[in-house]
Amino acid sequence: MTDPLEAMSRAELARLGREYLLAGHMIDRAGMPYVVKELGLDAMRDVAIEEWMSASPVYTRRVRRALGFEGDDVATIFKGMQFDIGAPHQFMDFRFTVHDAAHGEFSLASCGALMDVEPMGEPFVVTMCHHIEDPTFDATASATNPRARMRPVHRPPRMPADRLPHCNWLVEIDPNAEPLNEPEGARWLATSKAAHTDLRTPPADDHDDGDTTYDGWDPDISFERFSRATLLRLLDEIALQGHLLARAYMRAVERRSDAATAARLGAHQFTGAAGLVAKRLARFLGTGSGVDAIADVLAIHPAFRPRAYVSSQVSTSDGALTFALERCDALDEGDRLTWPAIAANEGGSAIAAIVHAVDPDARVEQDSGAPVWRITEGTEQAPVAEEVTVASFSTGADYTFASAKLDR
């Protein structure tokens, strides 16, 4: 099956990169409300800490390899953060300053995550901006340098209530500091097939003058800087970040409950994020409704990428669309802690959420006992899935990116 991303222009791929980063960030918006509902606020805090501490070190090292930058200084730490689903461009408006190799700082001129939780009250703000960020920021930094530490200058709750920037953090590498140990969850996740997925960079275009590596330091980096070939690799890396985070989320839930609860909450997470992202991707593509529009969204949805990890087929015939998950690493992790495994084993609520985000009238039927779904035109509008409604409380649901000009 032809990859539709390979037909996109460099500018289109750059725009899609911002969508993919935001899609990854929305994963928690879909999953955490169900942890709070079933296990409580303290469990939500602990699950969030464990999932980010598990996933961030693994995918930080991957993005360094993908963009060809190495080192253990502050600039290298910041470069990894610039392409992390925890820091989607513009929505999380990070401002980075490198003072020297061992010192730097960053602030959030605007924090979309804070805008989501601030209306929920101070306990939620403190949980996110204090309890969760303290250990997870250090885990991200230590993936580059175990002696690096991130410490707040100020952070929410905001005093006064309209304080800007929303927060300010110092980063220091102290050669005398005790090196941080690799989190246990990161060691576990690093053994997964997802962590070892081999993404080969497509051949560069003959007339593409974008960068193939991230050389130097650019505090205002954008996707537009890179070549088409590099963007294709980077988009797949970002999609893989989402799979790693979702896998870490389900394991963290399982460790505090049981396998059935982890699968059930994973299905809620997948459904909410998948539907929300599908709605944004339909807007990105400018599609209408109908099976062709649904096929276009399914073909680029990050839940089913990279193709080296998730194998799926999208085909249309006689006004009907067939979507099938095929044997792949995502279905062969040795457990059910992946989104594709959730769809294959727990039902197709996430597939239906994607379909109905594009065309609410479409009918979705799953083949008995197989991860194959048939989508046809319908006449009766399906209700919005509860999980999509829950996830859509985030300001990221309808966030509009500013345009970005090509750097080259």
C-alpha cells in the first residue's frame, strides 16, 4: 500500500509534525480521567509519574539517533525536549536559554497543559506542576546526562493568577552530583519491540535542501528546517513515542490494579485519543465525509504508525472501506499492553471513534473474531463516544497552530 505521507510536500509534513506532537500530548488527556475515576487522584499522580519516567528516556535516545545529535550538555538535553510529545510546539510554548554547557533555563510563555487543569482547581495544578514534573523532568534530563537536574524558579499555582510566564526552570549539570539511576520502568520498556523498532530513513529528494541532522543549537527550531526524508523519519519517531507512552500507561495501571483493568483503561485511553486526533487530522487534510475521507485519515493516523511497528491495510471497494490490522510487532509484544492489541482483543471502540470523527453517519462492523472492520455509508448519526467527549475538555482539541515559514 502506498504511503500517503510520501506524497506530501515538505511544508505539509512540517505541519503534520506539529499535529503528531500534539496528538501524543493528548494521550494523557484521554487516559488520566479514567484513572482518577477508578483509582483516585493519588493513583493518577503515580501512574503519570511512572509512565513518563518510563517512556521519556527511551524515546529521547531514539530521537537523538534519528536527528544525529549526541552529547551530554544542556543544549543536548534541550534538543531532545524540542521533539518530545510532552512539549508540543506552540501549545506548550517552551522558551529555552543555554548559558553554557552546564547551565541553562527554560520557561513556558504559555502552557496548554496548565490551561487544561487550572479550571479543575489547585489540587490538580499542584499534582501536575509539582508532584509529577519534579521526577519526570529529571528523568528526561538524565537520559542525556545522569548528573543533570531541573529545579523550578517559580511554577503554578500562579500568584498573581495571571502571572507570566507560567513557569521558569533552571537546568544544571553538576559533576559532583550523584548520578540518577535509570528508572525501572524505562529499563522494562527498553526491552520492548517498540523500543527496538528499526526506522530506516527514506532516500533524500534530489532537490530538497532541508537539513538531514540537527546540528548546532536553535532555540526556535521548527519542523520546516528539515528535509522531507528527515521529516518522514521524524514523524514515525513521534508516532512511536505515543505507542511507548501508551504502553507505559497501561503497565503503570496494571501494577496498581490488574491486567483486566489495565486493558479496560487502555481501551478508554485509545478511544478518546484516537477520536480526538482523527477530528484534527480530518481538519488538517481538509476532507469531507464518506469512506474516502475516512480512509485518508486512517492512513495517516499516528495510532497506526510507524508501519514498521503497526501493520494495517486500508482499502475501498464498491462504496465500502475495509480496515484491517495485520500481524506485526505491536500485536506481538507478549502481552496486551499496546493500542493495536487492545483493538484486536478488546473490541473496536477506538476504530469507531476515528470513523465517526470523520463521518458520524458511517456504519462500522467488525468481522467476528478478527481485527477487520468494514465501514459503509449510513443514514443515522452515531453519538460521540464518551471517551472522546472526556478528552475534548482539553484546549488542545480545537487548538490552532500559527503558520511557520521555511527556514531554508
